[in-house]
Amino acid sequence: MDWNEERVYTVSDITFYIENLFEGDPNLTDVTVAGEVIDCRTRNNHLFFSLKDDYASIGCILFGGAHMQVHLESGQMVQVTGDVRVYAPRGQYRLLCKKLKLLSGRGAMFLKLKETYEKLNRMGVFSRPKKKLPRFPSLIGVITSRDSAAFQDIVRTISERFPFVKLVLYHTSVQGESAKEEILRALSDANLRELDVVIIARGGGAKEDLWLFNDEEVVMSVYELRHPVITGVGHQIDTVLVDLVADVAAHTPTAAAQYAVPDIRDVMNGVQQSLGLCYSNVLRILNNVREHSEELLLEMKGSVIESLEDFRKLSQQRLEEMKSAIDRKIDSLNQRMELLGAKLNLLDPISELKRGYVIVEKDGVRMVSKSQLSHGDVLVIRFHDGSVRVIVDEDRRYDERA
């Protein structure tokens, strides 16, 4: 390529120039590289992975079915031989592998991950009971980059499903040298606010960027959050330690948002179903009350009629008993009156007088003995049909008369 300071080159010009440099450099052909395998995946029968050491990483491809002879997974140490070439559509360079050899032992990243997991597991960090997500949150904290597709996915999903929620963004990088400190600061800030849920999200990217979420400090900061936490930092085949301490681990930011809020359409359907059920129950209760009332009225009617008949019979019986008692009382009174009448007749002085007896009175006082009289006393003798006045002329005793 002839360089001209005044010329404007295309992206293809620069990329193809670099590609030619790679292909023409013998140091980048049949080169052997050793490193730790990360981000291992298969696509279209080709094996894609990265090799990493403490300072750098390089993408690798093993074409065709060559990888079928070896089982490759993240954390293994391998040695590969191939050509370093440029992938123009993405402006990336990578190692096109011709040979792959497994080395003994595990890589430093894998060993570090294992060490961290075992330490936190002994502390009980992964066995703590999960916090329950609120059914209807009103304030959700989102820890991610404001420019990321992850944040846009969360905003769109929540707006569609439950637009009543307010989002609080804690902007942070999710990769790069400053990402760890920014995430720790965002977690600390979120812990100070009264949030209903916290979503920690990350979009696509190389798998080595996920290792930030295996960091012990980051994991412990998530563990110490007061609020329920939903993570959406990986993909279906990736699990990081942050997922293990989260209350819900989603595979994607969109899935995390779906866990965070209900779908308003489902809520409305549930409300309608509940109202319909309530309406049906009310109708059922009213029908039962109506039927029971009719039965009760019939029972009451029969009971009243039966009671009235019993009352009539009882009243008739009582009247007859009262009549009999009155008749007996009248008979008893008649007998007593006859007896008293007979006694009165015996005590009636007129009756005595009719039998020949008289009443002798002196000065209005009845005389009952001869000794009460003296010669010359004026007496009144009463007969049954009248009286006479007499004067005592002779005093005679019965024994003298005899």
C-alpha cells in the first residue's frame, strides 16, 4: 500500500493491510502458544475458545471435527500450534489452530475460582436462604452501564410489563480496569437507598469479562446487600459466583427484568378472574340463602300451623278443665251454703220464737236468769209475732213451782 497523507483510507484498506502483514510475518505462522482455556464453545462444528495468561488473551479456532478427539473445557491448560490471522469482518486477530495438546494441571484463573468458591462456601455464603422478591415493586435499582444494550433491554422489558415502576440507574463499567471499583461503589450506594429490588446486569462480551463477577469482594458486596438481588450477567452456559449469592439468577438482562416485575396483562387477567370468581361465589351464596329461606319459611309455616292447632287443643282442654273446676267449686259452695243456711236457721231467734219461746228484756237488755229480775220490774216479752209489756208481780222459783 502506498501511503499518502492527503488520502482518506477505508476501513477495509487498513484491515487488509494489517491482514497482509500478519500473513507475511513468519513469526505468526506455525506458532505454538500455551495458556489457560476460557470461554469455550462450539458453533457450526467448529470449536471457539480463548487462551489467557495473567496479562493478555487471544481468541482461537479449531476448525472441523478435529476437536472431537479431545474434551476441552474452561480452566484447562493447553498448548496449540497454528497461524495468527486477521478476521476482517470484526477487525480481530486470532489463532487458527492446527494442533492442540492438553497440558497437565489447571490454569491460574480456574484455581483462583476454585479457591474463592471453597472459601465462601465454608463461610456459608452460598447456603443463606434466598430473600423473597416483592410481587409489585415500585423502586428498582439497576447496576449496569447506561450505554449498554443490557440497560436498554431492562428499560424496554419493564416498560412493557409493568410501567408503574421507577428505575434508579447506578452507572458502572462491567469490564475493564475500573469496572471492579465502580461496581463496588454502585453496590454500596444501592445498599443505602430503600429499594425494592436490585438488578445487576451485563450484556454480551467475551467470557473473560465475566471473571469480574467471580471476584471475592464483588461477591461479598452482593451478599451483604439488604435488598433482594437479581443477576443477569451471563448466558445460559455461564454461571459465576455472583449468581450463587443472588436471590434470583437470570441468564440475560431481559430475563432479569421479567423476574423483577409482573406482567400487567397477567395481573389484569388475574383480577378479572378473581372478580368473576367473587361474582360466582356471591350468586351461589345468594341462591343458597334464597333456597334456605324458602325451606325455612315452609318449615315455619308448618310449624306455626301445627303450633296453632296444638294451642287450640290445649286451650280447649284448659277451658274444659276450668269449666269442670268451676262446676265443682260451685257445687261445693252450694253445699256449704246449704249447710250454713241450716246453721243460720238454727241460730235464727225468730225460728225459736215460733217454736214457743219468748225473749224477755228489761230496759233493752235481754234477761236470761230469774235472778236478774226484781218485784215491780217492767219487762218486754217478745213473741214471734209481736211483744207485750208486763210488771213482775210474783217471784217464784222452779223448784217452788214444782
